Amino acid sequence: MSKEILQKVIEKATKNKFIPNYYGIETKWFTRGKKKEFKGFEIIDFDLALPIIFTHEFAKAFWKGRVSFCPVCEVEIKEALQKCGCDDEHNRDILADWDAWRYHLEGLVLSKNRIKYLKQFLKKS
């Protein structure tokens, strides 16, 4: 995974109030009176910072909402009568329904190409 992609995915998560307090990442703060506000971050050590993408806090901020997927082949179903890997048309009532962050964090962990997996969600932002 490149440092550039890691920077972009963490930036997307920080837009949803994620604070990247993690090894290898320096957070920047702005103090206004007694109030301390998050201003940004810098990746200091890529290898130490990389595991942040596997934390629940990151995933909850990066992937919002819910997803429906086939409980048999686990393909995400985005449209009412979309066919999945089982070649079945699914009625919405039989689909599994999860928090998006849980579904996609599992997909990320099992993915052979994690850069490609995360990049597909950067295009949507």
C-alpha cells in the first residue's frame, strides 16, 4: 500500500470525525482558549501507521451506513433484483443486513489487494 493512498483513506475517515491517534502518525491540533480542535495529521512512519486501517474506529468512520448481501455467496446486493454469485434474484427480505463498516472491514482483511479494495471507496467521496 502506498503512503499516498493511506493518506487519502485516513483523510476521508477524518471527515467523519475520526482522530488518527496511532503509532507512526502525528496529529496536529489548534488551541482556541480552552478548546483543542483537531487540525490534521502527518504520517511519520508508514509501516507503523498502516495497521490503523484494520481498527474498528477507522472502519466506522470510513464506511458509513448499512449493506445488504447474499447470505450464501456474500456478494453485496445494491439493487432490488440484482443477481449475485449464486445467480439468484433476491427478495430484499432474505438478505443479510450489516453495518457497512463490519462488512467492508472483513472484505479488507480478506482482500489480496488492499490498495485496490480501499481505492474503490475513494472514488465515491
